[in-house]
Amino acid sequence: MKKSLLAVAVAAALPAAAFAQTNVTLYGIADVGVGWNDNDGPGDSNTMVVNSGYQSTSRFGIRGTEDLGSGLKATFNLEAGVQLDQGLSDSDIASRSAFWQRRAVVGLAGGFGEVRLGRDYTPGFSAAGTTDVMGYGLLGNWLTYTAQGGVTTRASNGIHYTGTFSGITLRAMYAEGELLDSATTDSGGGDAWGLSGVYAGGPLTVQAYYQEVNNVLGDAVKQAGIGAGYNFGAFRLTLTYGVADADGTAVVAGGDKLQGLGLGAGVKLGTGELLAQVMQLKVDNPVAGGSDPKGTGFGIAYVHPLSKRTNLYATYGMMRNNSTGNFSILASDNSVAAGARGADPKGVAVGIRHLF
């Protein structure tokens, strides 16, 4: 079904005059894979699964613009996650509640860039993904670091800015926690702010970011990172580093500091691409005591296109933890957790992804 017909159907409940002046698009991703997980825990640790979102989180969204004249546009974007293997929206999952939990923004765009209000990606998450050779998808991608607490993915109640000038994309964000002073919360609790810059010129990509995210008591986790990637044509290389440092009562990955370093490579193979990434994770001063948890993760995948919008994929990933480590290995919307401290989780999956 064409996007234009879908957009008309979705917008049927909107005021006709408003829709006539607005460019509206319905879009999404459908991604499902068959996987085998081994958490290396006690007893039977092997599980076969049919899961949504190994390469990309399955989703659908509505976005649109209205030309206001003089180079100014109104913009909006609503995006929800979907668990395609069960037919559930992400808001049906017990740990989530918002329907448009992936993105819910409205804003203005012009020669100055774009300012959006609402729930959106943080500058750090957007920047770090540009030097992840796996693009936040498939087993062993950089989410293996960010999801441990290294980079906050999204911020609600936010003011978000994006602008691109001479090949450099700048992002800034301030998000309000909307808490009051009390015995258990601070007026600065839940607040977050961040900045990032990404240079993309020809084969070279360079990114850097810094952001702070407060807990309910107002103590921050300070997240920073840098990375670079270079496309040589037949192959490409990426290098990404991140650090998250917790102040006061704040904790990151069960300790005072989380560090991650990842090296990735992509090689054209036939009509597809072979991807691989290795990373080192470390937590300083764990709350549980003992030696610092460490983990070495590895992921490999092959992506085979069937068309411009549909591809097949196969992926394998594993994490080797030291005696106190309990790091997971992650795909886009899936993870294989360690069955116990010191366990070495691993997983493999094959699947299909379609963009619409």
C-alpha cells in the first residue's frame, strides 16, 4: 500500500483543512528474527526464541511538515515501538507505559536548524550511533555499552535543537525532571542536558558529545564520548569510546564509573556487507564490592539486501565476563543477559527486516 494512501487513512480523523496544508507521512520498520540464546547460567541455559527487532526495533510513526513561508516550517513526529513477534505495542510491555515512547515532538525548522519540544533522542545517543559500524543493530552493536548506562537514549519534557552547518551537525538538549524538593526528591532531580557535534565529510565521520542526567536526588551521571569512522570504499572502520561518571548518590552500571571502547569493521561481500565489532567494558568501584567488573564483547553479522527496503541478516554475539562481570550482549531490541556473575552469554539469530 502506498504511503500516501496510508497517510490519508491515518489522518482521516484530523481536521480536513489542516491536513490539506500539511505533508504527512506514515513510516515504519518490521523486523523479526529467529534466535538461540545461551546465558551460560546454572542448569539449562539455552533458549530458542522468535523475537522482534534484532537489526532494528520494529516501529511505526507519523511525521509531517507545514510550510509557513519565509523559509519556516512547522514539524511534528510521533513514533511508537512494536513487538512484532507478539503483536503488542511497546506500551503494552510491563516496563513501559507511554504509547509514543520512541518519539513525540512538535517544532519549528528553518535556516537556523530545528527546535523541537517533547520526547526525543539525546544528543549523546544520536552522536555515538554515527561511529557504530553496526548502526545500533545486530548482536554486538554499541548498545551493548549505552544500555548498561553509558548513554541515556531519550529525554522527555525536553527542548531539543538540531542544526547542520558546513558538514557539522550540532545538537543540544535540556529536559526538565519536573520534581519538587521533598524528603525523597530534589527540584533538580530528573533534569538532563547535553551537547554533541558530528562532522560528516566524504569518507570521514567524527563525533563527540557530553551530557548530564540527574537522578531524583539531583546527583548526575556525566556521560561523554568520542568516535571516528572512515569509509575506504570496499571496507570501513570505526572506533568509539565512551565514559559515564556518577556523582554522589548516582550509580552507573552498579558502580562509580563505566567505560567502553569499541572497534568495528565492515567489508563488502557480494551484494551485502560483513560487519564485526569488538569492545571492552569496565566498571570502577562496584557497589557490590570486589574487583572491578570487566567484559569483552564480540559481534559479527552479514546483511544481505533483497531490495532497497528489504534485507536478510544473520548475526552472532558473545560477551566474556571476568569473575565479577555480568555484562549482557545486545542486538537492537534484544539482549542475552549473563546467567550469573562471571558467566559468558552468547546468541545467534537470523531474520528479515522491511522498511516502509
